[in-house]
Amino acid sequence: MNDCIFCKIISGDIPSYVVYEDDDVKAFLDITQATPGHTLLVPKQHVTDIFEYDELLATKVFSKLPILARAIKAINPEIKGMNIINNNGRVAYQSVFHSHVHLIPRYSSSDEFKYTFGDNTALYSDKQYKDVQKAIRTQLE
């Protein structure tokens, strides 16, 4: 992809702060540094999002997450946790359309990073849960 910023980083056309690289993935510091150590893990193969992964690519990419997470956590004893985020599609806040995973170290609940889940429990009946459950299971058969 000629206009993909991550493809340009992978090829070395755009400089980056690489923390890990092998034949399949590249991990580098996110230029925004939501918190210190914020790292991106990207497949070298250009895929837009999770919906384009096959099982082999998923294994190659996601198997690196624990390794990177432990390495990032080890750099600073103040790191108390980590958000691992993969946004897919514009509506899900994906802004670069080359699949990537954010590893965002968390130092405290009052750092600059915020992530909110709404609680819609009251909006769902047992039947609605079962209908969604059945629909997903049907797709997996």
C-alpha cells in the first residue's frame, strides 16, 4: 500500500522507534505516547482490520502480545496494568487502516488515558441475550 503510513514504517521509509521486529510483525512506540511506553504491534502484511485476518496471521500477531506486554511492564516498576486495544473500523475509533494493536501501560487511574464502557444491562431481556447468543453460535458452525 503506497499511501499507508504503517507500511511506510515497516519498509523503513518513515523512521520509528522499533522495540521488536521479526519476519511477521513490527512493534514500535506510538508517536502520541498516551502514556510512557505506549507501543503499537502491527503485522507486516497489510490487512485493514481484524476481519481480514486468517488463523495463521492471527497466531503470528497476537502470540507476540504477552511477550511485548511483559517487556513493557518490566521497564518501569510504576506500571500497574496495561490496556491492550485493537480498534476495527472508523466507528470503533480506528484511525490508521492497517491493523494494529495498542499496548498502553497504566501507571495510575488518574493518568491521561480514559476508556469507558456503557452499562446497558437494563436494556436486554433474557430472550435478547439468547437471540444474540444463537446468532453468533450459528455463524461459528
